[in-house]
Amino acid sequence: MSSRKKLIAGNWKMNKTSADAVALVQEIVAEVGRVTETEIVVCPPFTALECVGKKLEGSTVKLGAQNMHPEASGAYTGEISAGMLRSIFATHVILGHSERRTYFHETDQFINQKVLVALKNQLKPILCVGETLAERESGSTLKVVQTQVEACLEGVSKELATSVVIAYEPVWAIGTGKVATTAQAQEVHAFIRSLLIKLFGDAVAQKIRILYGGSMKPANAPELLAQKDIDGGLIGGAALETRSFVDLVNAAVAAG
């Protein structure tokens, strides 16, 4: 039994108008808005952050964003700063998602800047790492993950490290319906934990949560969440529908 509280975070990606987002979050809050055994975060698109945040007031569900820019303000058309997110009471921000790395060519160094700025602004980064299918098939999964973890956490202090959440997302299992086997997922999670021990020491590393982010669904969640180093899930498709998201939260509560 881990002392780390499980975390289920819903990444809504580019889905849901403000009205749709409010409807979804009202249903989620009605079902699990009083849950304290597991931490719950919803990450709507930027246009829905404020209205969703208002519906979360008085519940235990937290508000997260899907991205942010490292600069505080300025000529960065289309970007959002950490201060803007804090002003609407966001507590978490997803950084380095594979879709940002792939489509928008974000580097580990750029993601590292974001991680440091998020922490400075009391935002908890959900830092995504993971390998592509080609990288897995060539046997370089652990090397790729190590490079990403070390580069993206460069300069993070021991004191702030426990505010970081790591999300391991094998890129080949995102939205494809393919899932890493439980053993594959646990192997990488344990490896990430070993890297965190080297970076921050055992006491700090044991407090950092590592989520699985590759097509976790109610059917496979209990087995994944039972693993020693899997502390929750970063949920994509299953977070867009109340029933499946609530089932995942309940699976995390049951797994302790």
C-alpha cells in the first residue's frame, strides 16, 4: 500500500465548447465532487477553464490547464501565462504532452523552462514523458525516458520536486486503444522512480506521483493501479464521458 494519494487527471484536449464543458463537469462533481481519498483534476481547453473552475467551487475536484508559456507576458500571440492560469485558480498544468512535442516541436529544454516557471507560480506540473513505437521497437524506451526526465527536471529543487507529477505516456498507446501491458507499464514507472531517487534522494522520490497515460480505461484500470509505482492516470478519451471518468476515479479509490 503506497502512502502516495492516487491522482486521476482528465485531459480533455481540443474537445468541448464552454457549454459542453460545464455540463460534463457538473455531472462529474455530482458523482465524485466529495471524494477525498483520490485527487481528481480536470483539464479543459483554455476557453472553458474559467467557467469550469466556477462549477468546481466547493468540490474537491481541481482545475488544470493543458499547456502554458514560460514567459510572464508579452508578444506571444495565442499563448497563456502561468499568472493567467493562477488568476482563475488553476492548480495544475500539463506540460510536455507528446502531442505538444510532436505537432508543435517542443523540446525538453523548452518544457524544462515551463516546469520551472509553473513551480515558481505555485502550479503543479503534470510532466509527460514517453517513447514512440519506433523507439520502443528499437529497444530505446528507457534511454528516451531517462533523457526526457532528466532534461525536463533540470534545476528543480528537492523542496519543489514533490509538487511535480510525472505522467508516463507511451506515445504508441495514446488514443490508439493499444495499452502497454501491466508489466511494461510498471517496468517504466519503476525505472522513472529510480531516476527520481538519483535526482532528489529516496525520501523525496517516494512522494512523487507517476501516472500512466496510455489508453487507461475502466476495464484495465484496476490492474494498472494495483502496481507498486503506478499512482494514477492521465486520462484522454475516457475523461470526455462522465461514466467512464467516474469509474476510473472509483477504481483509484478502490486501489488506495
